[in-house]
Amino acid sequence: MKRLRRLLILDTILLVTLIILMVPSSSLAVHEWLGFAVIPPVVLHLLLAWQWITSALARLVVKGAWRLRVNALLNTLLFIAFVVALFSGVMTSVIALPALGIHVTYDESWLRLHNSWANNFLILAGFHLAMNWNWIDGTVRRLMWGRPTVRGDAAIAAVAAKTPEARL
């Protein structure tokens, strides 16, 4: 249960951060610094999901695993979009990097790349959220309100069955 609670908290932090990053009225300074600050939670998210990632890769060839294939493709595209948006964002930094003593030559093409891939990332993140909604619903109901659901319990059980501590 502690692992699920940590995952839910981390994923909530990532969602709120994404929303703040995409709000047009947020200042450029907030956007740039938050863009750098989101890197460790994303890495932690990937590390906590690493067992799912490795087991999913092994199960991709199983007949009838279409949902898993779609989810794996979605997650791969989401990661690529994140990396491209992050790198191009770094290349357009006019506040955070100069504050750290690092100066990059500003090029408008980096900004266009950043904006387009940030939009791609936002769309893919929405699909990622939708694809994992059963897990979110079941985890929130169980951890926050103590009300399990049949579909939510199945999603939680599927995640728990893949964790080493669940098999002990």
C-alpha cells in the first residue's frame, strides 16, 4: 500500500506540474525553473515503473496483448515528447540557464520545436491519463476513501502482482 500511495502522490505532483507548465499566464521564470524541477520526479516515476516497463516489454509478443502494445507505444511517445520538449526548452532558456552562468545562443527554431513538442506531450499525457484511469480510480478509492471498486481492485491487483513486495 505504501508503494501505491507514493505512486499516487508522485503522479499527482507530475499532473499539477504539467498543468502549471502549460498555463499561458504563468511567468517565463516559473515555467523555466519548473521545467528543470520536473526532471527528478519524472526520473523517479520511471524508476518506480521500471518493473512494469521490463515486464511489459517481455509481454509485448503475447497474442491478444493489444492494450499493452498501445500503452507501451503511448509511453514511448510520451517519453520522446518529454525529452524533445525539455531539451528544446533548455535551448531557449533566457532566465534559468543564464542565472546558472550558462549562456546559449537564442534561436527561434528551438522555440518552435519546443512549443510543438510541448503540445504533443500534453496530448499524449492526456491519453496516458485516460489509459491508466482504472488504476487511478481504484487507487484513489482504496487509499483515500477505503471504497474499493471491482475494476479498480483488478487494476490495483495487476500492479501489485508485478511488485516484488506483493509476492512475499
